[in-house]
Amino acid sequence: MNFDFSDDQKMLRENARAFLSKESPLTLCRQVLESDASYSQSLWQAVAGQGWQGTAIPETYGGAGFGRLDLAVLAEELGRALAPIPFSSTVYLAAEALLVAGTEEQKKRYLPPVARGECIATVAHGEAGADGALRTSFTKGRVRGQKAPVPDGDVADIALVSAKSGREVGLVIVELAVPEVTRQKLQSIDPSRSLASLSFQRAPGEWLGGRPCGWQTIEHIFDRAAVLYAFEQLGGAQRAFEITREYLLHRYAFGRPIGSFQALKHRMADWYVELELARSNCYYGAWALSNEAPELPVAACGARVSAAAAFELASKEMIQMHGGMGFTWEHDAHLFYRRARWLGSVLGSAPLWREKLVARLEAQQA
Amino acid sequence: MDFNDTSEEAAFRAEARAWLEANAERLAPGEQPSGLEGRFDPEMVQKAKEWQRKKADAGWACITWPKEYGGRGASPIQAVIWNQEESRFKTPPNIFAIGQGMLGPTIMVHGTDEQKRRYLRPMLRGEEIWCQLFSEPAAGSDLAGLRTTAVRDGDDWIINGQKIWTTGAQYSKWGMILTRTDPNAEKHRGITYFIVDMESPGIEIRPIKQMNGMSSFNEVFFTDVRVPDKNRVGDVNDGWRCALTTLMNERHAIGAGSGGPDVRDLFFLARSVLWNGKPAIRDSGVRQRLAEFYVRAKGLQYTSYRTQTALSRGQTPGPESSIGKLVGAPLRQEMAAFAIELQGAAGALLDPSAPQEALWQMAYLGSPGLRLAGGTDEILRNIIAERVLGLPPEVRVDKEVPFKDLPTGPRS
């Protein structure tokens, strides 16, 4: 049994944590949240200096050629730091989509700048009106439609836009700095992570992979991203837990540390248990992702559902156990509370993933 | 990251499997191993003893015990592998676990050389079965509040009192008992640990009928029971320290409880019962709950893989292993409650005509016990909060007070 990260990956984690504690303290997240900026350019560049965007991109395309387990390690650390950068959209979604479904030419064109941190990319899928119907179309090389909310859509250089063409669906690569694309930054529940509305008026593009890739590939791309998002959620949840534990040790009430009251200790124990279960589900997702295992569709759901629940619980308990201070703007707890919701929403919320899980388990039995 | 054995582990697994293939019959797919389930007939005890002797003769009994006591000094991960392999075969229920897993290791640490020589081999070979006499009606979670007394009388001690929740007392030759020997000392400092012959005069064993109708445990009454001083384990009034060794081993021994229905059975039920003419699993509310149960059950399974990985890398399991029961037992109860809801009015049946032969109804009635035995949910939360998370203990009002002066509440 070898169900854990390797010593090299643990070393990577230590280095990443040390790097982020210096480059991405919670004050940086707050700075972005309180400013008009959509992300921290300095952190984005610092992370690029470490080569993180290219972690799982093969060397042929300018990356480091490591695996998804290494990427999962970094995702957890970025989650811990509440790093205010468009890493998840660019790396877990867009770069993975290019690797999974892009043509050789597309990979060569887009992956090297992504790996260097010179290209911010995202996937634009959800549409306002949210009845699940896909209205955006791609005909004669042009995209028409509206996408919102698009994570990091206001700052992305390219977007992979889900669109239909007749009865077929696929992802269209659209370079966003063109007059045919109008973008509007939307207020985000977590202003340290941006959301935008993108409007395509006959915007030029090309199919990812040269032809409509189909729902199955789109789902596969979301499954891969879900595992990596889950590690960010896990990291955020773990950090909120650690901060709260410290507080319970040092805050005194009724003449003793409040961490000595069973009313709080038992909740901390339950919280710890939820974290551990989420961690185990995340590890299983990482195993499936890194091995291209047929278990990925189910494993991704498990990781997503479990980690989203753990981060939600963590961010709520963090505020509650900090008392009134936890509800102030000044305290960091709301950064976690907001990030938990942002991460829990952008890839589809937990009920959707639970439904997918059961549907997939049923399909296995059929 | 993978789920494979190392090459040493694979070799060990192959060796274990080869012996089992040659000496036992494989379970058919889907067949459950025989559990204890409160059926203590002498025939079952005889079969269990025979199987244990066979294992001992071949060197497959108590494999983690040191060689000098008849074990093979196996590592914890080898014990996991052996248990995995043995559980695939038709074997009698393990009625030796309390002795071999908890009491034997206590004797190894705290016993005299004579005790080790006299007791460990027959325990390993299953010739003598052991029970643990710890809990009392007024001392469960607060075990150190025990009141059964032992009073010195020459070379003997005389024991009076009552123990409860004693598994296997009916067929045990020996018991290990905690007694109060100094009521004037602070509660943890007046306890002494003994080995008691369960066939001694003055011992009365009464089975407890549980709320699910089964009898897995006993009450054991002691009236002037004589125990020679040479059966004392550890020093007089130092029994608590020795008992901690036993309890530490108990935590490792008690898992989520195997057997009984699992999440696959729940999916099967949801596909087979009809709601408004359609399988219940078509209902979106049902699907959400099913997903939650699945993710939780899998989270627990993968957590055990992580624990096994730690063992495989030579680490010892710590208090975090409390997670297994703290999650598994309530999960069983919640799944059973949901399964009964899925059955509609038929949920009220405890009848073979109920879906899956009332499997879930039985699980529902049995599951509260899982949340209590071997450390209640609440005690496990304390263990996690204090020993894993390092949170401070509750303020104690029972320290530095003679045991006899502690408030006890109304006594009937």
C-alpha cells in the first residue's frame, strides 16, 4: 500500500509552503480583495518564476513535465494561501483542456506562454439564464453568445468557450483581446478572485482539437479540473482549521482557554474528521487523475463533493469559533468564507456533482 | 501513489494465502464471514479453538507477537495483510481477540516472568480464552471511577463487586480485572490489576439482553472471590498505568466493525424499492442522500488506505485511528435509518418479508451499540481533540481528591 505522496512531493510541498508564506500572505489576498485589481500580478509573476504554471505541461511545450500529483501538491498550497491569482482557470481548466483535446499546433501555440505565465486562460461554459441549455454557437469560424460568470474572464488572454454547431458541441479557442468580444467584470462574492461576463459578437475562433470535441470530453476536462480544485479547497479548509485551533488555545473565557470546553473540542474533532475524509477522497481523485484511471469520473465527484463540504464547514466554523471578531471586515475569516463559496461554485456546486456521482455509479452497474 | 504491496509485502501475502488455501475454504463471492452476533454455542467455541490451534502449529497465530512468545514478530502491515487474507476464507469467529490483542500485550509489558511463561502460550494457541473485566455500571467512559474492591488477605486478595459489558465471560478461562485497592488515594492511584480464574467460586455470569434482542455481553458479579497475589499484574495501586497499555491496544483492535450492510446494499435497495411506480433511485432527493453516503463511506475506506500506508512505511498508528469508529458507527446508523425510510410503511417490519430480509432493520437496532462499545463517540472526540489536536483537557474536579470523597450522585 502506497497511498500517499512521495518524499519528493512532500519536499515540493514544504518548498511551496515556504515560498507562499513569503510571497502570498493573507494580507496579499486582502489587498486584492479591497482594491480594483482582479488578481495580484506580482504573485502571478513570482509563481511563474517558480515554473508552477507549467508543472504538468510536458517539456516539449515549455513546461516542467511533472505529473498531476505534483500539481495537486501545489494546488493544496495555493488553496492554503488563498492565493489571489488566476491559477485554477489557467492551469487546471485551460491548460489541461489543451493537453487533453488540443491539436499539436494548438498545444505548441498556447502552452508555452501559459507555462511561462505570459498567458492567462480560462474555460467559459456557464450561461446566464442557467437552465443548463447551451445557446452559444460556433459557425463559420465565429462565436456568438454570452457567457457568465466566467472565472477570470476579465483578465484572461484566451478562453475555451463551449459552443454548439448544429447538433455537435465542443470548445472553441477564442483570443479575447479582439473587438468582437466585450467583457464586463462582475462583482464576485470573493473579490480576490474575479468573475466576468463575456459577450461574443461573431468573435473569431477555432475548435479545440480542430473539431467539436463533444460532451464527453468537456465532462472529462471538468473532472480533471475538479480534482485539482478539490485540493485548493482542501488547502483552504486545512488552513482555516489551523488558524482556529491556535485561537482556541490562546483565547481565554470563563477563566480558561476556550479550547478546553467540550462544546468546542467536540466540534473541532468533527471538523478534523471531515478534513481527513476529504483529504482521503482528494488523494483518491489525485491517484485516478495521475494514472488516467477509468475510476476518474467517480473519483472526481468524490473529491469535489467532499472537499467542497469540508471548506464550507471550515469557513463557517472559523467565523463561529472566533466569535464577534470573526464577523469583522478586519478579521481574515471572511476571506476563507468567500473563497470557499467561490471555489464551490465556479465548477458547479455540490448538488450537481452529487447527481453526477450517482448517475456515474448507475452507469457502471448497467 | 498506488495501492500495491511492496515486494516484501507481496511475498508475505503469497505465503499467507498459500497456507490458507491449503487449510481453509474460500468464501463464495458475496458470502459474509461468520460474525459473533451473540451466538455462543459450545460447538462454535470448539471450532474456533481448533482453527486457532491449527494456525498456531503453522506459525500463523498472533503473528505480531515476539517469537519468544510463539509469534513471528510480524510488522503491523503484515498483520493487516494476514487479516485481509484470512477474511477471504471461511473461518470460525475470532473469540480470542480480546486476550491476544489487548491482554496478552499487557502481560508482555507489565507481567512477571512467571506470568508470561504460564499464560501467553495457551492464549496464543487458543487453549485458554480470556475476557476483560473493566467497565462497571457506574464506570464506563469514566473507567477510573470503578468500585469493585480487592482487599488483601494474606497471600490472597478478596474481590467484591460487579463488572459489565464483558464479552465472552461464559467461555473464558481467565479474566483481567481492575479493582479499587485504596479508596483513600486519588482515583487513578488506588487501582490494582489482577488475573482472575473465571472458574473461581463466587463468580456469577449473567448474559445481558441487548435492545436488539441479542446477547453479546455479560454482567459478572464477584462475591468474595479469592485471587492469589502472584496473579497481580504490576504493582499494588499501579493498575491504571497498566490498564492504559490495554486501552491503547484496544483502540488499535476495534475498527468500524466489519460485516453488516454497506453502501452497495443501500444502492441495491434504492434500485429495487418503488416510489410512485418508479425505483426510488430515480428521485433526486434520494440521489443526493445516496451520494453523501457513498462519499463518506469511500472517504473512510481511503482513510484506512492512508493508515495502511503509514504502517507500510514503518510508522505506528496513533490516536487518529479513532476516526474509523467515530465515522463508521454513526454512518451505519444513518444509512440504516435512510434505508428504512426508503421502504415506506414496510420500514416498520422486522420480518423476513421486509426488503433484503430486514437487514437494515437489524442494522438499525444494532447500530447504537457500535457508537458506545470500545469508546463512545464522545470519548473518541475527546481523544481526537486532546491527543491529536492538542486542545487542553476539561477542568477536572476529581483530581487530588481521595476516591472515597468524590461525589457520586444519588445511589439507588
